[in-house]
Amino acid sequence: MMINVGIIGATGHTGEELISVLLNHPYVRLSRLYNTSEEEQKISDAFPQFKGRIELTCSKPDMKDIAAHCDLVFLALPHTVSMNFVPRLLKMGKKVIDLSADYRIKNTKVYEKFYHKAHKDKINLKNAVYGLPELYRAKIKSAKLVANPGCYATSAILALAPLAAFNLIDAKSIIIDAKSGVSGAGKKLEKGLLFLEANEDFRAYKVNVHQHMPEISNILSRLAGKNIPITFVPHLLPLNRGILSTVYAKKAKKSKLNLLNLYRKFYKKEPFVRIKEEGNFPRIKDVALTNYCDIGIKEDADNVIVICAIDNLLKGASGQAVQNMNIMYKFPETTALV
């Protein structure tokens, strides 16, 4: 089975990663690439590494062209933009994987608070499936619209999911200390993201007000069956890519349960989650340029510390999006991913 795929937002970081992965996918034909700028641009001019491999031109999205040439469309667009495209794509019978936040948060008031714009597509929002395969694989299989998770959210949720699912931690004690490479902010021009500003520096930002907070809290609350608030402090690392999240929590009760064994059982069948041996902890270098999520656990009688590492552009974005596509089309889940 071969499917025709289009990407809207192909010239951004996540678009570039999608192209790179999909060019190695045996069941995908990259049929169309689009951007939202006024000028057309050959993708090999935007990313010279694709010269001789793909010579498509990026142009403004054309719904008739998409209808004729695409089975599935990836939306690699800024937040608040995807909801302008999703209704039309779904109406044409296309499957959609959205890498923005537009369909991750079901509560539109919360979405508006964190993304500063009213949601335009409440009908499709209700039916969107949260695209974290380790938790929602069954729903992803039959989904027409997948909301690909945020990068910080992927790291934090996978770090905490077993503890939340079995109510093993004090719900009010969770502190997430996360660090990301500069590519997590996308290609926008901001002073703090310039090389001379970010290099040889390390700083916190959006302290306890980051837009991924409600996403993390909501999914953990669903798992636990009760409200789970979080304290979340993101930091900017002077690296191109990668996320390392260190999560602290108090145990809900004393237990003889070995948490390392719990994590091994919880993620036993997950092809991209690796649990480190006792006393070993993840590094960004271990997961950079892969779709893997590495997790290490340290516990004592009262507390647990979970350390999680992912590549923010792959397992935190484009790699996970392709993983979701593989599930939707019943391809082997690891196809084209490392």
C-alpha cells in the first residue's frame, strides 16, 4: 500500500524533519509541499540536503490541488493557524496530523488563555485524538484527525504516566524541571534565540505559565481519574535540539512496589520507550536524531525522581507524527524511524 502525503508548513524545522523521515518511508509518496508565504520556493533551495532527492516546489496551499493529490496531510504550522485548514481538509475526506496545539486542549477557554486566540473549530476539536501512541494507540488507529503532542508534554507525560495511572504519587507534589534546545521555539526571530544570546547561557523562561502546562495536566488527570496540577519550569539550553526533563514527586503512600519494574512492565511493548538500568540516567546525546524516549528512575521511601530525554524535533514532533501515521495506516509502527 502506498499513500500520497502532503505537508503544509514544509519550510519550518518540523517540516524539514518530516521530509527527511518520509523520504525513507517505503509506503509514502511525498506528493505536495506547501508553505504560507507569498513566494514559491523549491524545497531543495530551502534545504540543500534534499537536492537530488526531492525537487518539489513549495507553494501556497490549494485545496483543489490537495484534494487531487493527497491522502493525508501533515500540518507543520504555528499555533492558531492549523484550525483554518483542518475543517476543509476533513470535509474533503483527508486524514490530518496536526503538529500545532490547536487540537490538543479540549477546553476552549483554557486554549484561549494560553494561546491568546478563540478557537474556531469546536466541532472537530471534540473528535481529535491526542497522538501519544503509548497511551492512545487504539484511538489513533481509527482517527481522522490526530493532535500531535507538544515536545515538553511528550517528555513529561511519558515520565509520569505509570505513576499517575496507578495513583502512586501525591497529586499536588509534582515539579517538572525541563530543558530544551533552541529549535523548540521554531524559526521565529526573537532576541533571546539569537546565537550570541543563547550560546554559553542557560536560563528559565515562561516559569509556571508555559503553554504545555494544561496539556500535561489534562492527560495526567485523565490517567489518574482526578485533577493533577503541576509546577512546570522550562529552561533554554544552548543546544540545537533535545529535551531533558527531571520530574520530582512525593509518594502517595509507602509501598514495597519497585518503580523501576513498574516502568518496565508499563512500557514493555512500546518500541520507542527505553527504561534505563538502576543507577543509570538518560542524556540528550542518547536520543538526539532518534524517535526514542529514555527514562531513568530514582526512588527512596518518600520520593521519586524520574528523568526523561527525547529529541524535541522527532519524538517531540515530526518523528512522533510519522509514528502516528504508521498506526493510522496499519504500517509497522517503527517504519522509517530510528
